Amino acid sequence: DGGITQSPKYLFRKEGQNVTLSCEQNLNHDAMYWYRQDPGQGLRLIYYSQIVNDFQKGDIAEGYSVSREKKESFPLTVTSAQKNPTAFYLCASRQDSHQPQHFGDGTRLSIL
Amino acid sequence: LAKTTQPISMDSYEGQEVNITCSHNNIATNDYITWYQQFPSQGPRFIIQGYKTKVTNEVASLFIPADRKSSTLSLPRVSLSDTAVYYCLVGDIQAGTALIFGKGTTLSVSS
């Protein structure tokens, strides 16, 4: 089946560690997005990429980094600089500007 | 980007029609209106998108008046499985940037 796969579903981080969340899509979509969702809140945009080897900061990019070396992959690294990383992280992709975004099922990150 | 206002929560019973209205007074000419549904611990799922008048698909209808300053998502004959958070988003989908998700409307369906 075509879709977006996020892994792992649950992730735990120790203080001071960097962790990387995986997002893979086999939909052949050009654009990919990372969002953060806190309990009872909407989604906030972290980073997005419209083509390979290019990405832009969203509203809350501080403490995060991304790469887009391949069309199908858009990993997100939560660095130790992100002081409040506990959240639900969602990855999305879109075929083109006329199509809606498709979302993965998220990764829940917690701090030990 | 246009700001949207939705009710925080709504309650309904199985078999009823549910209408969720979203206000977007400063919608721009190029903006589309998009609705998503989200269940706990899952990613949002696209429901419907429209620009003006009425759009209907197999799960919902979207009503947009001529001034486009509001829109109404209509869910016919809801069931318990329709209990979820519903997001109304407004933005220029051709701009290629991400749309803004607000807090959404939590719909609770009871038997």
C-alpha cells in the first residue's frame, strides 16, 4: 500500500541526547512536512521541504534539524537544544500544491 | 494566512446530522477551505476541500456561502466512530506552504 510511514511509534530520549525520527513515503510526493502536536492543541509546523535538497523553517524550528537527501525520506532530528521535546510528532506529504496533505500516524516522544 | 474560528466542542447522537461551522473573515481570494479529521494518537485525515458553493463526497458535504467568510462541514447520520477532532484550515494551497492547524472542534457522538 502507498502511504507515509513514521517510526518508531514511541521514542524515549534522555536529557542531552539527540534523537532522529524517521518519515518515509512511497507516494512519490515532492513536498514533505513535520509538525508538532501538544496535548489538546493543534499542529504547529516545524520544517517543510518542497523538493529534494531544499527545506524551510516553519514556526517552531528552533532545536530541530532536518535533511532531504532523497525524495521519499525526510528525517527530523530533535536536538538537545530543544528544551521541551515531549510531544506527538507528525509527518505529512503532498503531491503538489493542488492536493491535500497526507499524514503518517505519528511518533510520540517522551523524555526519561 | 487567514485565521479560523471553530467551536471548541460539539455533542451529538448516533444517526443525527452534524454541522460544524468555521469562521474565516479575512479569507483571501486564492485561499481554499480544507477540513481534516483526527482520532487520538493518529495523524489527521483529509475529509473535504472547497473554494466556493457546495462540495460533496462520500463522507461529507462542505457549504461555502458567496462571501466565503465562513464554511460549514456537514456530516450526515453520524456514528460513534465519528467521534474525533475536526480541523478547518484556510490557505492558498497553490503557494506550496503548509496550512495552519488550530485547536479544532472535538465532536462527541453518543448512542
